[in-house]
Amino acid sequence: MFNEKEKSNREFQPGLNTESLRRTRQDDRLKLRRADRENRLQAKRQALANRNTRSYDDPQSAAAQGGNANANAQPQQAQGFKKQQMLQQLPQYVQGCYTDHPATQFECTQRIRKLLSIEQNPPIKEVIDSGVVTRLVQFLQFFNMPRLQFEAAWALTNIASGTAENTAVVIRYGAVPVFVSLLEKSQSDEVKEQAIWALGNIAGDSPECRNLVLGHGALSALLPLCHSNLVSQTQITLLRNSTWTLSNFCRGKPCPEWKYVQLAIKALSIMLTCRDDEILQDACWAFSYLSDTDGSMGSEHELQQMLAIKNSGSLDRLISLLEHQSPQVRHPALRTIGNIVTGSDEQTQYVLNLGVLGKLQGMMTNDRAPIKREACWTISNITAGSPTQIEAVIAANLFLPLIQILKNEKYEISKEALWAISNATSGGSPPQLAFLVNQGVIPPLCSFLKNVNNKKILMVALEGIENILRAGQKASDGGNGSGGRNNFAEYVEECGGVDYLEQLQSNQSIPDEIFEKAAGIIKQYFDGAEEADNMFDTNGSNRVQGDTNEQQQQAQNGAQFAFGTGNAPQNQNPNQQGQGQSGQSGQQGQGQNFSF
């Protein structure tokens, strides 16, 4: 069982202001993830508008979900003309819906649905203003006319795929409980599928809409459809839509109530056994939502949720999916694993024991850019753990590709590699830091000091360099302050790191804390005390005061970064044999390599 007492801040180095940076980095990550989610949701919702070739009782066209619609799409000008023609006839369609003639009801409802299925700017507002929505909801209850139910459900689904205000109209007219009843009572798979689409669109609008849908029993009605016994194309299509809707039931913060989460995890663990790529993709995204804990629910609730995911047996399957042929499956599977390792050391170790590190190297070197970034982010949370876990990353040969990414990849990817390396310098043992130096980490780490526009990343790079220099100093003087030769400092100087540090001091646009950190490193490790003092004197009283604060802070936190002291992580085992071996094993045959 995951132990709450071991839950720690795994995303940030102890040397940084962990609370504020944790919030900042989480905000950055959440913005990216919310954008990913919203883009994905909107694309899925708008796919309805591309299903113009589909009709009732046509499983093949239903399965295609309008796959050829784009190829057959009319030119925009022709579509616009057709839209205007149909809008002129909208009052007649509405009038026909309110007749008692079944054939007229069906034909007019279908025409309204086709009007709402126009690809470019469907006239949702005009249809709402016509007053026909309440009639469409009534048609959902015509169980003796499944074709009419199907067309009405499709039209309402398209309305719910619009803005939040459009979705609210469908809710206000009482469609949600009727859609749930269709899942329970309808004998038509096509009608059920359309009801599932509608509920997924409504739930995906906001956590409040999601909770409303769940409160009407939608999850319980959906669960009987969630099975892996698929024998027909209709069943596959139905389960694809069920999985997507279930993933929307899991989206949003705060997470759904625990009673719903329990049921969702059980269903999702079944869906992970399917072989269909689309089902796997949405099931993995659902797990990524449920594992993305941010403290909003309270630690006990979040631990309970993580434990349920672990006990479902799904993590083993998710790790195996990291090698899936489709990047659309690999990406959400990796996101889920990355979320898990942001928790306690015990959570991380559980995932490591399942062999996740062996899957990550290929994702870092041969995969798409978003997956490379996600892989580096995942490793950064592992290297924020115990020295034993850092040793596992060394044993999996992951630091060399991290260093290559740090050197060569674009900024959005390389900054995640920077976090992974900097975290390792903060929590690693002296032999592990020597291993990183021998792997060539210093030059690319120093090169990151050129990113003067990002204060946070500058601080991460400076902390990594300082940690390495501190370890080198301890090695050179044997811990007795004798002031021997610091080979790591020479490496920093040889690659131009001191020049970067001096440029930071001369840059008047950088924040005081960056200035002070750079000045402190020069004074401590490069005999720059006199020169730095002169810079303080010529740069104004604020810089002088900042240096005084820095010295006071260093005096208060003197041993914070010390290796082998009482400030090591509580679960660190001193004198671990494996760590010493890694530091030595990377050094054989390299002549000038250093160890502790």
C-alpha cells in the first residue's frame, strides 16, 4: 500500500524554493495538459459534424464516423449557400416536428439534424432560437420510433457539441435523464450509441456538467456496455464511444466522487485488455486524468485513488502499452506513468519494479517530440527520488540520452531533460554526481545559462551547476576544508561556464536572486570574491543588499545541499554498494574520470 508519510515533493530540488516553484511548474504543466485535453475533446465532439454519410441501422458508415466526409466535403461557398437555403426553411421544419404525422416528424427532424451537421459554423444558435429543442427532447421518448429517436438524439448531440451556453440549453430542457434512460431501455444499438455521444459531450463541457450527468446515473447505465467481448463492428463502435464518454466522466478538477471513480477504474481496466487502438487510447487518457492528482482533493482521497489504480492491475498493462505501435496510445499511457511517479518514493518504486525504465530510452531517442518531452518529464520525477532510484536510472543507461537531449533538442524538450539532470545532482550520491560529470553533463548544463528569459530554468541550471561544484569541492578537500583542487570547477571554466556566470552578473534585466546566485558561485568556487565585491559596489544598493541576504541564507542553510550528511532523504540507505559501483563502472578506461 502506498504510504502517505512517504509522500514528498518529487518535482523540485531541495535547493530551490520548492513550494513556489512547485506551484509554478504545476501551473505550466496543467496549462499544457488542459490545452491537450481541450483540443482533443473539441476534435472528438466536432467529429459528429463530419458524419454526414451515416444513417440509422448502417453499422459500416457508423464505424467510419464520416471518415470520407472531408474528402467529399463541398466547397465552403457551396456549403454556405446550402446553409442559407436550409435556414430559410427552418420554420417549416420546426412546424413539421410539431405535427402528429410520424413520417413528417421524422423527415423534418432529419433535416434539422443535417442543418446542424454542416461542417463550417453550424447554425446552432438559430436552431435553439427556433424553439425546437424541447420537441427534440420529447422525440427521445418515442420508443416505438427508434429511427426518430436516433435523429433527435443526433441533433441534440450536435447542439451539445457547441459552446457552454449551447450545452446548457440541452441540459435545461431535461435531456440528460432521457439520454440515460435510452442506455437502459432502448433496443437499438444505434440509439444507444447516439445517447452515449450526447452524454459524453455534455460531461466534457465542465466538471459541473460532468457531475450532473453522473448524478443522473449515467455511469451505472454505461457499465453494462463496457466489456471486451466484441464480436461485431457495431459492438466495437459502441465500445469506442463508451470509452470516450467514460474518459470524459473522469476529466476535470476536482475529480468525481470516489463512488464513481471506483466504478470507472474497474471498467477501464477491462477496456485496457482490448486490442482496438481507439479504445486503448481513450482508456489510457481516462487513467491519465484519474492519476493527475494536484492536491485539490486532499492527500487521503488522492492516495485512495492511486491505490485503486494500482490494485486494478492496470499499471502493468499501461507500461506494456509504452511499446504500442500507435503514438496515440503510447502518449496517454506514458502520461499516466509520469503522474504516478510524481507521488511518494513507494509509488515510484512500484512502477520501477514493473520495468518502466527499460521502455523509456526508445521513447526519448526515436519517438515524437511530445512523447520525448513526456519521457524526460517522467524521468525527472524519478531522479527527484532516492539515490537508489537515481541509481536505477543510471543502470538503465538513461542519462546519456538525457544529456544528448540537453545538447541538441528544442527548448520545450531540453528543459525537461534539464530538470531530470538537475534533480539527480540534488539528491544523488557523490559517486553518482561523478558519473554524471564523466558522462559530459557540465558543458550542456552551462549552456543553459544562456536562457536568460526564463528565470525558473536559469535557477534550475544554476542549482545543478552549484551542486556539482559543491560535490567537487568536497572531493578535493576531503571534507576538511583544506581547499584542494576542484576538478569540476576546472571543467566549468573550460567550457565557458564562468563566462556565462559573469554575463548574468552584468545583465541588469535579470532578477536579483539570479544575480546573487551567479555571484555566489563565482565567489565560492572561482576565486572571484574581490571582483564580485566590486560588481556589487558598482551596481547599486539593491544588489549589495541582495548579496547580504544571500550570505545570510547560505549561513542558515549551510548543509542543505551537503552530500552524505543528515539532510539526505530519510529513505536513503548510506553506503549503498550499487551507487559506488555505478560511479566506478562509468569510469573504466577513461583516464581522467573522477570518483569519490
